Amino acid sequence: MGCGCSSVDRVLASEAKGRGFDPRQPHHHHPDFASMLDYSDILQAAQRLQGRVLRTPCVASQTLSDITGAQVFLKFENLQFTSSFKERGACNKLSQLTAEESTRGVIAMSAGNHAQGVAYHAQRLGLRAVIVMPRLTPGVKVERTRGFGAEVILHGDTLEEAKAHALELAAKQSLTFVHPFDDAAVIAGQGTVGLEMLEEVPDLDVLVVAVGGGGLIAGMATAAKAMRPEIEVVGVQTARFPAMFNAIKGTGHTQGNSTIAEGIAVGSPGAITQDIIRSRVDDMLLVEEGDIEQALVMLLEVEKTLVEGAGAAGLAALLKSPDRFKGKRVGLVLCGGNIDPMLLASIIERGMVRAGRLARLKVGARDVPGTLARITATVAEAGANIDEVHHQRAFTSLSVQSVDVELVVQTRGHTHVAEVLTALRNAGFDASLQ
């Protein structure tokens, strides 16, 4: 279904002019966007994608099932060539361009996965691709997108500014604008994730899907409800970017300005996606940054798989609300794996702290020769490894004859930390956890 966005944009623009546009009144939309997309569109998309995108595994995770109390099945979209599901929608959209549109080329606005999906499939199909990215996009993403042969233009400080510039260029150079989520062909492509999951595991009870602009969940819900009408489809947003949650639930949660799940950090929800979500998605949940971090580290440790923040949002919801999913067969989409290595390093380290495997201890002692040696020997005997030592003399409230030693130690967990503290106290030191 080659519904480009332009006619939709025109409808929306004239509507917004005609009356105060209230996103909570989408049933006044004309036409009804939800009716624009059905199961047959997703089946057609699946045929177009055959051999062009990877049919990723969807497998049970015994350990995550034990931890969450639900039966967890993971869909590994982080294994796609560009490490995210986004190339499905891009491929479906680009495969349907007319000969004339193909000659002129395409343009997209994205700071991440959509950019790479469009660039890669444009290169594969021999199309010109222009990608507009915000100026402060991490260099690694810019280079990767250029690596797929796209012309990258850095413009504006926000995605909104980048989008405005992309639309201007599209008009000037007659390029086809490929919207990251608010486009029926893109949504149909993303829906193939749901199609594959239910073909592999037909009796899933719930699909838990990360939501930014809503393209993935809108497509998946369309496929899933057609294949298994009783299935529950649940969307997850980060509490820092609750735009779709607010639109659907009529709430007024405030918007943050950054999140580790930048893949779902969307300021304003799509119009088409919002309509589909309203009619085909059962519930929306919010998760906190800590939940996402915990889920990300758990996937790394348990599944030996790397996801970005958005890719961990589904598991984060299970960890946050285990009772809601207990005993159910739950399908989670690991929707992307593009994470900045420095961010990953700090998330792992913070995860170690939360698990008590990295602890900061403060040890007060008399400032006499051999004290530090006795402290480190005590820690060693207790089986912990010292990561850092800070010997504090001047910046301490202790008396002049005393010294504060700050230690960062590697341990086996919270119980082990307690054992190390006990050993230090038994050796006559004043030890506490920082």
C-alpha cells in the first residue's frame, strides 16, 4: 500500500487549522487512519522483505522466565544487518517507489536506526539517499550512515529542526520523504516483526513492545490482532518521553530532555500510529531509567546479547510489573542494538554497583606506618579485590592523627560486601559502606 505521507500531512494540516487540534480526539480524524492498514498490507510487506531482511530468531529464555515469573520469548531484531528492526519499514517503503521516484531518490530525518535502515536499503536498491541528522548526533552514527553510501547533512539542534530541513530539501529536490514512523508503508514493514513472532510461537498471550513514534507497535498490533484476536498488546515508553502514553491515556506527564533509550525519545506521537494504537493496542506502561539499565545489563549477562536502551524497554516493564505478566507467555522485541560503547561501559559499571559487585568502602584508622598495608591485607583475606584506593588526609573531619581510606572493591555481591565490612571491623577499623 503506497500511502505516502503527503496526503496524510495535508489532511492533518487542514484539520489543525480548522479547529484547535487536540491529540486526545483522534476519532474526529478524517479519514480514519486505522482503517488504512490491515493484515493483508503486512502479508504483502513480508513478501517484499523476503531475502532482503533477516528473519530473526524468536526463542524462549529459560533464565529470564525464572527471574520474571512469565514465560519469556525474545525476538532478536538486534541481529539485523543495521542492528535494528527499522530496516523492515524502510525496505518496504523503498520497494514500492515508482520508477520516477526511484530515479530522484529519497530523504529521511533521523539520528539513529531509521537513518541506517534507509541508507542501507537505498544503497542495496541503487537509490540516492539523503539523511538529515541533528548537528550533535554522535560521530559513530554519522559515519555508519555515510558508510551505507548516504549523503549526510547535519542540521539543527533537535530532530524537529532536522525534519523541517529535510522536508524543505524534499520539496526543492523532488525527493521522497521517508518518515521514521508515520507512514503506512513503513508501519506495514515493521508489522512483519509481529507476523514472524506469531508464526514461530502461535500461542503467545502478550506482546510487549517499546514505543517511540509508534510505528513498530502499530504494525505489530495490526498483524497480531488479525492472527490471534485474544492476544494482548502492551506498549512501553520511558517516563522521560511519555508523548504517546499522554496522547492515548489523556494524562499530562511532563517531558524530560534525555534518556538512555534515545531510540524511543520521541517528542510528538505520529497521527497514523496514534489512531492504530488507540484501536488495536490494549495498554501502555511507563518505565524508569533504572528499570531500563537493569534490563540492559540482565540481557547482556543472561542472554549474552547486546541491546540499546530502547531494546531493553520491554524487559524493563516485566521487571517493574512482574505481577501483571506472571504466568503469561510474553513476547519481547529486542528492537535494536546500537549503543554507544562509553554509555554501555558506564551502564555496566552502575549495574555492578547495584548488584553489590562493586562497592565503595570508607575505612577510618590511626595514621601510623603499616595501616594501609593492614587494611588491604584484611580486604584480601576476605576475598575481595581492590579496584581503587584513595588515602585522604587533608579533607577529613577526623582528628589529625587519623586517616580516611576510601576503597572501591570488587566483590561477589551484597552478602560478600557485608563480610568484608565485618572483617575490617574485627581487625579494629571503623568501616562503613559509602
